[in-house]
Amino acid sequence: MPRPSLSPSLARGLFRSLATRTAILFFGLFMLSSLTIFLLLYLVATHDLTAQIREAVEQDVRALATITEDQGEAELIKDITALAGSVEAERSLYLLQTADGRVLAGNGQRTDPFEGWRETSITWRSKYPDRFLIYGRQLGDKWLFVGRRVHNVWEIQEAILKAFGWGLLATVPIALAGMYFLARRAAIRVEAIAGAMDAYLQGDLTRRVPMTTRGDEIDHLAGKINHVLRQVERLIAGMKQVTSDVAHDLRTPLSRLRQRLEADRDPAGGDDEVKAEAIAEIDGILATFDALLQIAEIDAGAKNTSFARVDLSELTQFLYETYAGVAEDAGQKLEAAIAAPAVLVEGNKRLLTQLLVNVIENAIRHSPPGTRITLTVFSRDRRACVEIADSGPGIPAAECERVFERFYRLDSSRTTPGNGLGLALVKSIAELHGAAVTLADNNPGLLVQMRFPPALAAD
């Protein structure tokens, strides 16, 4: 079984799909969660490191204050001098100064007196300033300052930032790939459902929505859709069978009745007129049944196997030559504008002939004398096009769709021969060939436009 793939149209619309929007939402939540975790880690690490620095500084300040109280200022200066020359001094600041800024001991420069905590920049053992977290305390008429460099806090913060950055580089592509995979998988399954429905609408009543073995909600939906499609298929098959059976069952006795009337015609012509009228009526009924059978056969798709290359230019030219005299007898003028080279389609020649004949005969039958009827064949955007226009009374815009229904006839057409199946047959033949048939205002009159699938290049 071939692996399902993404069609170009679906690929273009992938980023507008519900599946993609849902995946993007989850990706956004993932990124928000990651950012939240990073911020918490960053803030907690910064807070804990700062708290440790504060605790160490406060311990030094308490110890030095105790020395001042117990042993005097001289001992304090001695201890601060010793601390300023120790290994700890590489990252610590100790300073004892007078109120006027004269330094008594320590490794720091004079500073403006302050009480409590302060983070400040100090030029430290180099020409570049360092950030210090300093605690100031007044001891009598002296000021004691003890501080620690916060460089290690920056290092931790930088490490966290780097870890977060590398983490994003590693996880974002994975998350994006996962998002695309999930959206693509959902979109492919939705396209499979849409494709099955399109095929069903095109007449393949055996088509079903594919299902997987996962048994998820899409499979559940597909099962429900398939159940409905099977029910519709049975109903349509039953309706077609009834139509076919009725047409067959009534056509046979009517054909025998016609033969008997034909055989029983009086050579002397006594009742020939009545019998001729009866035969004409029977012929009309038989034509109706023939049309119903043909529509049923076409709707069942039985003609697909007889498709071949058909030259619409040649076919339309033949019909023009055939019906030009008929139109002239009706006081009308039939014209043709046929493109060269040949305009080709794949189809059933007999059915395409029936399609064009029905439209031409409708134009002749329902148009008054003096009407101009034009047959046009051309190719546009590689699509074969046939247009049949007349300057007759036309069809009201509100009725343009209904005239394709079986047995539907306009009020103005009820006085003319016909059974209301001509355009229904045209619609069925066009749909079998994948063609679109539209009716438009020719101002005045009616314009019948037929657009076939991309035309083949002429040999």
C-alpha cells in the first residue's frame, strides 16, 4: 500500500489548518513553560548566591565589631590589615576609615559613608571596575566596610543563560519537527477523508474513507461517514434500479402496442390519422423511457470504459452542417466559429454527440423565427470549450439551475414537444466527462457554456 503523501494544495494550506494551529499553540505553551523554568532557575540561583554573600559579609562585620568592643581599635586595625593581605582578599573588600574619609586599614579606597547594603562598582586590582556587594557600619567615630565581589554570581547567571540557549538550540528544532509531523499527519488523514468524499460526489459510490487500526477519534468519525455512504449508496442503487425496472417493464408493452398499431393501419386511410397520433404519442413515451435509461446508465458510470480521443472541432462542424438546414427551415440562422487546430478531449463520441445535439435542438425548438444561433469551439488555458449561444427568449436567472432537473420544464415550454429530460441528460453526460455546464444571459437569449478538462494537444 503506497504511503500517503501531502498534496501541493494541502501543503499550501497546511499552516492554515486547525491541526497546525493546535500544534503551534502547544509549541507556544512549551516555549512559555521553558522560559518560566529558566526564569525561576535564574532568579533562585541569583537569590541563593546573593544570600550566601550577604551571610558571609554579615559574619565578618559582626566578628570585627566584636573585636572593636572587646579588644579595641588597635586590634581591629591589625585584624583588618591581616584580612586585606590574605588569600580571601582576592574577592573581598575590607576598609576602615574615619568619617572624613581617611583610610586607617584595608584594601579598599575611601568611600562616602553609608549604613547598610549597597552594590557598587570599584576599580579593583586592575584598570577595570568590579561590582561589589558592600555592607557599611559605623563603629564609634569610624566607618567599617566589608564587601564581596559578585563576579561569581555573574558567572552562574552566564552559565544559566548559556545552558538555556543551548537547550533552545537543541529542543526548538525537535519541537518544530514534532509540530510539523503532528500537523502533517492530521492533515493527511483529513485530506484522505476529503478525497474519498470528492470521489463519492464524482459518482464512485463504492469509495470509502480509509481507516487505521489506531481506533482514534478520526477513525470513529470515518466509520460513521462510511456508514452514511453505504446507506446512501443503497438508496441510490435502489432508486436507479426502480427507474430502470419501470422503464424496461413499460417500454416493452408500449413497443408491442406501437407495432400492433402500425400493423393494423388501414390501407384505405380511414383511421390512419388517429393511429398516427397514437403512434406519435407512444414514440414520445418511448423516447422518455430511452432518456431515463440512458441517464441511469450514465449516472452508473458504465460509459467510462469506452472513452477515446474525440475531436470537438470536427464533431461540432458535422453537427453544424447537419442542423444548418433544420434551423433555416425554422426561419433561424445557424452559424459556427470553430477553432483550428483541432480541439481534443477524452470521451465517448456518441455521448458527446448526444450532448451537443440536445443543446442545439433546444435552441432551435424554443427560439422564434429570426433567431441567430452560434456554435463556438475553442481552447482556453488548455481546456476545451464549447459555447452555444442564441438570441431567443432565454431562461430567467432563477431557473438556470432547475432546468437541469429531470422532467422540469419552463411554463413557456409546455406547449412545445419534449419531456423535460434533454438538459438533465446534458448534465449527466457533462459530469461523466468531468465537464462543467453553465447557463448565462446572452443579452438577449441564452448562452450555454461547456468547459472540459485540460484538452489534449492535436496530433
